[in-house]
Amino acid sequence: MSSGGVHGVGSRVDAGQRTDGVVDFLGTAITWIGGDPDAEACAACGHPWRPGVAEARATIATAPETYPALLATGDPYRVPDGLTWHGTAYTVHVADLCRAWAERIVGHVGEPERQLAGFDPDELADARNYLGMTATAAAWSLRHGVELLLATADDEAAARTFHHDEWGEASFGDGLRWLAHEVAHHEQDLARCLA
Ligand SMILES: [Zn+2]
């Protein structure tokens, strides 16, 4: 695992395959962060890998309340032993992922023939200087990122399927499932940072 712990959709990993030979986007993503795609839940944080779409949306919707509340409990710029990001950086990471997935949905509705654009979350973190950002801006960005995502990711959008060159077939519902894990997992990272 690299600094962010868990990530969005990258493009630097070999595609994983299920036992039936189908390249599975969510399974590949889980494998990429060192998880077991056949398990019910993440061994590290306990969050289910494949919740229902409504459940995933509900988890994501908690972030604009829980993350700033956690950041307010201590030093939002403290990087604890074993991590390379502070709480503010994790908050910006989740905000950027939510906005990126909202963009992907909008883009797919308009131009479904285009591939999903992957990016490296660690490179994004360096380019945007997450470690230099303010907790105030991070909380603001997270609120707006989640608002954009939830306004975009309705049931119709969640049912849309896309193909990623390396990561295989998926629906945007899988994207929501992935993001829900990001929210839950990094909430625990945040708690470690603020402890
Ligand atoms: Zn986890």
C-alpha cells in the first residue's frame, strides 16, 4: 500500500481475474489495495466490499459531517507513525475521489464510447500538495464533492455499465461501492491521525 492507503481507480496495475475468467473491476480494485476480493468485508476496516447501492450512498453521505467533526477533535496536520498523510490530506483525497466519480458519470452519460479515465491518487496528492492544504478547505471540498456525486449518482446512473481497459467491466454502482469503502476506511485513518 502506498501513502493514501486505499485509492481510486488507478491505471498502473495488472488486471485481476475472477475464477470464471471475467475481469472484475471491483475485484481488481480490492486486490490492488491488498484486500481479498472473495471476502465479505475489508479485513482492515470491516466495511463490506459489496453493499447495496443505497447503502453505499448512505455511507458516502455521512462524510461531510463525520470528517470535519473528526478533524475538529485534534491536530488536523499531525501525521502519525505508520501513515504518511494527515487527516486533512485524507479528507481532500476523499473529496477528490467523489468529484472524479461524479465527472466520470457525467462524462459517460454524454460520451459512453469513451474509456473511463484513470489516475494515480498519489500523484494527484503530490500535484495538489495535500499535505500543505488547510482543514477548512478540505472540509469545504469534501462537502461539495459529495454533493456533486450524490446529485449525479442516481439509480439510473448506478445501473450504467462501463469498460475500463485494465480494470474490466463494472457499473457505476460498483464505483459507489468502492467510494463507500474509501469513506469508511479513511474515517478510521482520520481517527488514527487525530487520536
Ligand atoms: Zn477497509
